[in-house]
Amino acid sequence: MKYFLTLLTLISISYGEMAYQDDIDEEEAFELFQEGAIIIDVRTPSEFIHTGHGLGHINIPVLFQEYKLKPLRIIRKFAKMEQKKGKAFNTRKLYKIIIRDNPNFFKNVMKVANGDLEAEIILICHSGRRSKFASNLLAKKGFENIYNLDGGFLAWQKAKYPWGQN
């Protein structure tokens, strides 16, 4: 996760200052959503499925994560060390994590917005960092009413707005 956040920070810096409409809190997001704004959740499909999502939110990942498992001899050694020490270790060391852009992100958002560059769209992720990145991408492609939910899905859940998990 630390590597992922560092990557997002570097990407954000390379895109310069904020190009989208505004950062909004969960209350503003809920009000806009009730008035017809579209909420797009830019987290990975795994996060959307397993962590839960706001009811009526649309999942269009801005980035994908791919995990390549290290050789089984390393995994077996790791498992034996955990068992011997009686505690869990950082399992991220068992994978090579590859992060890549979603090449269809803009195209899919355009479809959801019915080609309307003036559609009100709120982007949400786990905490607000990826959605900020995605908001800038869409604004720079011509969308005029893009909002970033500051605090992300965590803020949505904390406010007890409708969400579910299956």
C-alpha cells in the first residue's frame, strides 16, 4: 500500500494543480447524489466487492492491481517462519504488485454520463486520494462538473449513508 500511495503522489504531482470542480464532503456528495449526480467508485473491483460500496454507485476502476506470486519455495519458507514465530508477517512480500492504468476509464465514464461533459459526477475511492487523481484526469479531458469525495468511502460509511456488501 505504501508503494501504491507513493506512486499516486508522484502521478498527482506530475499532473500539477487541481483541475476538477471541487473537493466535497460526504454530506454534499449525498445531497448531489439525491439530486441526480452520478457517483463513480474508482477503486479496484476487489475493493468494491469485498469492502462494500455505496448503494447506486458505479464501479469504474481508474487503476488495476495485478499480483504475481513469488516462487512456492519462498512461500513455503515464509509460512514455516510464521508458524515457528507464532505471528503473521507482511504477506505483501510474497507478491510482486503491478499497478496499471485502466485504458478504458475515460471511455467508460463517457458512457455512464451519456457523453455529457457537463454531467455532475462525484468520484469516490477508499480515502479520497485515487479519486482526486481520477478527478483531475476527467477534468483535463473536458468534464466540467467533477467532484472528489474527500475522505472517500470511509467518510461515506462513517456518515451512515446507504451502502452494502455482498
